[in-house]
Amino acid sequence: MSLLVQKYGGTSVGTVERIQAVAERVAADRARGHDMVVVVSAMSGETNRLLGLAHALHPTAPAREVDVLLATGEQVTIALLTMALEHLGCSAKSYTGGQVHIRTDNAHGRARILAIDGERVREDLANGRVVVIAGFQGMDGDGNITTLGRGGSDTTAVAMAAALKADECQIYTDVDGVYTTDPRICPQARRLAQITVEEMLELASLGAKVLQIRSVEFAGKYHVPLRVLSSFEDGPGTLITYKESKMEQALISGIAFSRDEAKLTIKGVPDKPGIAYRIVGDIAQANINLDMIIQNIGADMTTDFTFTVPHADYRQAREILQSTATALQAREVCGDERIAKISIVGVGMRSHAGIASTMFRVLGEEGINIQMISTSEIKISVVIEEKYLELAVRALHSAFGLDAENGVPG
Amino acid sequence: MSLLVQKYGGTSVGTVERIQAVAERVAADRARGHDMVVVVSAMSGETNRLLGLAHALHPTAPAREVDVLLATGEQVTIALLTMALEHLGCSAKSYTGGQVHIRTDNAHGRARILAIDGERVREDLANGRVVVIAGFQGMDGDGNITTLGRGGSDTTAVAMAAALKADECQIYTDVDGVYTTDPRICPQARRLAQITVEEMLELASLGAKVLQIRSVEFAGKYHVPLRVLSSFEDGPGTLITYKESKMEQALISGIAFSRDEAKLTIKGVPDKPGIAYRIVGDIAQANINLDMIIQNIGADMTTDFTFTVPHADYRQAREILQSTATALQAREVCGDERIAKISIVGVGMRSHAGIASTMFRVLGEEGINIQMISTSEIKISVVIEEKYLELAVRALHSAFGLDAENGVPG
């Protein structure tokens, strides 16, 4: 008999049939004696439909009104799911973000939760009711409707679990857990039974498909036990933990990768203080996120400077860099859009030496040249030529002992 | 420079183009210097779409959750209209029913407004903002979302106008005012420049197409000047007033009619006290509304009893009446589904004799037999054979001097 907070995303509640299926799952857990709080997103497609209407009336609609508009999406879902639960004989009650006192700041469209009053929910739970809460939304101090930004329903669920001191926060989604890598690239990919919150954060590019990073940070802050499960099939999913398990012997937990970046290099820049800021600052002012940044010490009093940017910003970043190069009298600017970034992540790195050298050896044996390297405490990232991506992921997956036995996800 | 409360129904805001047109109309009135409060309904079709989803999950969904669901309809509209106004450079702000403190009782689906706090709206108006309010919805004392029932947006507008002591409450709809009768039946029908609230109430069958009767009652109670206008064409509409105008010389203001009733008669009932209650009570218990009720004094210690019921309830009412007849040893039950009711309405009746006799003479001259007669202070209703309906309406319209000159609506 636990207190569970479950969150179902847009795909999981995308049709009346799916809402019906969620109701059955919730009612079954309730019948097992659990106290149940359910956080839901807007039905899939609804948010885009609403944004389409908004855009037709105002190309850059006021953020306050966009929030009023979008908040209706989850409000529809809470009403429908509550109806479905009641139809199953399961006593239930719906709440909007404002009604359940999810107090936020007034940053419309990307509001942060400041406080949650769980009193009303506790009363309902004590009366045997399932409480259904609209994710993604809250209310600021003046009673204005706010939204937490896309994927904010995960944050709502985690915050609610923290406020209620729930035994587990279960995020139901369209995948059945966190994998060692993307199974579409590497058929040997294996579902992880558990993963630490730090690994989850470093695996962003894998994890973002499963959980909003912000909600993971939130869960970490309040030590909310977080589990990712599939809405569509039964299974234990992946538990996100806060300490390293003695059971997990693997050196690394997962392999993330990205094709979404491009590489830019400025060569022959005068090697003097403030030069890095000058180069990075111009790009950052254009609101372009720089990811990996590497500076090589050159010979003749000049240096080379390389970084990656999102593909979508490549052309703009290159233009900015070109004018910076002219101003700095740098030798040249060159770029490459056909790169891939691969990261191996694992808390095991902390206590084991030689992980990096193993990674480089494996890539070398496959004839893959490493263009850039960047490391953190529990992650090593490399940039390679894009065409080697699948080969590299599979080779590393195997070399680090991540492959599932017989290819069956564990 | 007035304070205007304008209400736009579902058809008037049914598409982004129409919302755009409403925004232009509101912005124009604002530019004329008026303080503007705008109450809107859900986009046409939206309420039925939502009810369809609800029905798929619960054949008789809990009323509380239906209200949570339906309230999203107006919430979408307020956001979109506010965006459209802002895009026109017209400062605006949206409020849900709860946000603007429309406090109701907890009768979900048919809640009554208990109080409105106009403070927040007054502040916005003082700051030069157009205030856009979701019609049809409110919040009960426990913070639950309630709805006022279909057409409740009119009530919201009138209540808001009363709370703010607005100079006029303007109900924009798809007709351009209240007519002397239905122009589809009588091409000579004329738009009334004004009409008293009492006449409006008695003209229910005409008026209901234009205004919710409940909102007219509400307006009458607080003496809110109410005007009905068209969203789609310019014009002064019809003003609903609270005292008889000296200008209006017509004896009657309008002719209402209905084909929606059927007639039932129970003959040869013992003529003793309590018999009317016995007959009416059984029908009323089945939640069937009786309209005209007439008792004729018979000869041989028995009486005949006739009343009308909605067409849809005719069969059930007849069955109930049949068993009542058996219990009372009445002679027989007979009924007629092919009847029409015609009512002439006018405050002029109070001060002029002979209106009824004129009505009966006109019908007699057309060879139309009158089956039932019922009168009130400002209304005379008759039941006739259905096939004579159009003929009767046109003859009465002309006889009472209501015809437009050259058939042009006045």
C-alpha cells in the first residue's frame, strides 16, 4: 500500500480508447490498495492545434494568453480521465493546476514551480478518491494561469510527488524504460533496470526522449524515486536512483549520441587573453547554444578554436564567426556539418581508470578518427565523422559489455 | 464615452476569421472612447465536440467533470480574442469565470450566479484595457468550476453589466434584433426598435432564438439596458427597456407561435375538488411541462380537462393520462398532435380594450377555428389547427398594424 504519483503523456491519452486504457491501469493500481494521484498532459495533437489557432490571430501572441489557451488542453484530459475512472466505479476528482494550488512564478510559457499545497489532495486521498491533476500548468501569485513549458507535465508529477512525499513517481510514456542506447541503431540495446540521476542527466540525448531533464533535476533535488514505464505494455521500466547501486557492475550505463550538431573551427587566431570570450560571445549573443568547445595551443603565437552548434544554427554561426575572423585577422574559418557526437556515460568511471583509453582503442580498431574529445566526471564525448555513427555505437556497446544476451532486452 | 458590456455567441466566434472580425468591432468601439468588457462563448461546435468525447467515456458523466470539460471551450475563445485585440494594438486581458470571481452555487451544469466582484475588471478598465471574459462559467465556494447551462453566456454578460453598472449590455448574435414575428413565416415582419422586458419574456418562443429568457429576467431584475444586435451586419438592433415608451403606439408588439406542442384532453372526469391536481400531478411527476391548461365545466357532474405538452412528451403523457383516466373512471382520453399555438403580446393591452375580440374576429374571418384560449395581462394565446398557422400569423400581423412599409424591415 503505497502512495503513487503517475504521469501519462499526450500519446498515452491521445484518444478516448487510450484514456480508457489509462483509467483501467489506474483503477487496477487503486484496487491493489495504492493511493493514486494521476498527472496528465493534453491529448497528443491538441497543443499544436491550439497554437495553430493562436498563430492565425497573432504571429507572436502575448505569452499570458498563450498560457490561458494551452492550459485548456490538460483541462480537457483531466475531465475525460476522471469520467472514465468514475465509469469504472473508481471514485475520482479532477483538478486544474490552479485548483490544486501549484503556485509558480510569472514567467509565462516557462514558469517555475514555487510551492504546492498538497492539503486538498491529501483530503481526497483520505476519502479514497483518485486525484487527477492537470500537468504542465500552474497559477502565479496574481491568479494568472501559467505553463511550465513543453514536457512540463513531468515536472508537475515530480513536484506533486515531492509535496506529497509519494513512495514513487511513475512516468508512463511510449517507451518502456531507459535503454543503454537507441535500439534502432543498436539491436543489442538493453533496458536498464535502474540508473542514477546523474547518469540520466548526462544521457540527455537519450533521456530527453524519455524524461524532461528539468523534471529529473527536480526529482534529484527532492530525492523523489522516479520510474519510467510504458503506457502500452506491462513491465518494471527503469528506476532512477540517487545512489550508486552495489548491484550494478557495469563501468558505463549507456551510450548517447547526436547527429544534431555541426562543427566550426577558426584557425590562426592571435593567442592572447580574452580571445575565447570574443569568439564565443558573438555567437552566444545571437542566442546560439555552443556545446563542445576546444582550444588547441598552436605554434606561431596563434591558436585554433573549435566548437559545435546545433545544425539549425550552423549557417548563422558561420557568418558570425567569419566576421569575427576578419576582425581578429584570423587565418581561416572552416566547418563540417556531417559530424556525430557520441558520449559514454557511467558513474563507474569515477572508480575505474582506463575507460577513456578503452573508448579510443575501440574506435581506433574500427578505423574511426576522433575529431574532438571532451570529458566530464562521468561522461566522455567524442566527435567523429557522421557516417561512422552506427558502427561506433555498436562497437562501444559491445566493448563495454552492454549487449543484451541473445538480443533480448533485459 | 460609455461602459459597454458586449457578448458574442458561438456563431460570432466560430472561426479565426470571425474572431478577427469581432476584435475589429471591439477595437473600433474602444477607439471611440468606450470602456469595453467583452463576454464570449465557446466557438460554435466546440461544446458538442467536447460532449462527444465525454459521452464516449461515460454515458452519464459526473456533472462536476462535465463542467471542467466544457469550461475549456470559452477559455480557448477568450485567449484567442485577446490575442486578436492585442494584434490590432488594442490592449486587452482575458479572464476565466473563476478568475473574475463569478461566484455561483454548486448546481453543476445549471449553476446560478450568486455574486460578482467587479474590482479586478474596473482596475483593468481604468488602465485602458479591454477585458475579455469567459461566458457561461463560474466557480463555486469551494473553487469548483461550474457552468450556467447552455446560453449562460448571455447571463454572464448581463450579470457583469449589472455588477459594473454598465451603460448598456449588447448581445451580439446572428439576428439583427427582435422581430414582430418570424420573417420566414411573415415577410412583412419588422424589427422592433425597442421592446419592454415583459413583452420580451412573453414572446419567449420568438425571443428564445435571440436571447436566453433567464438573462432577460436577470436584466429586468437589475434594470440593465439590454440591446440585441447582429455580429454580421451593422445596425441599431433592438433595445430592451424597462418602461413603456410613449413613442410606441402599437397595441401589440409581436406575434409568437409554436408548433412544438400537442394537445391532450380527458373527458368526463368527476367534477370534484382535487381532480386537477390529480391529473396534472401524474404528468408533472414524469417531468413533463404542461403549458396551456383549460378546464371546461361540464354538465352531468363531470368536467373536461385539456392541456398542451411538448411534442416530444406527447406519447408518454398520453399513456400516463390514460391510466389516470382509468383510475378516475373518466369517459375518454383524446389528443391532437397537429396543433399550433399563436400568441399576441403587447403592453398596450393593459390600456386598450377589445384586443382579444379583434384577434378572434380576424381568425374567424379567415375561417380558422379556435380550440383553446388562454390570456395573461399582456398576452393572448390561442390554439388552432396547425395547417392554419402561417395564414393566422400573417392575418394578425396585418390586422394589428405590424406590417413593415413596403416589406422593408424598419
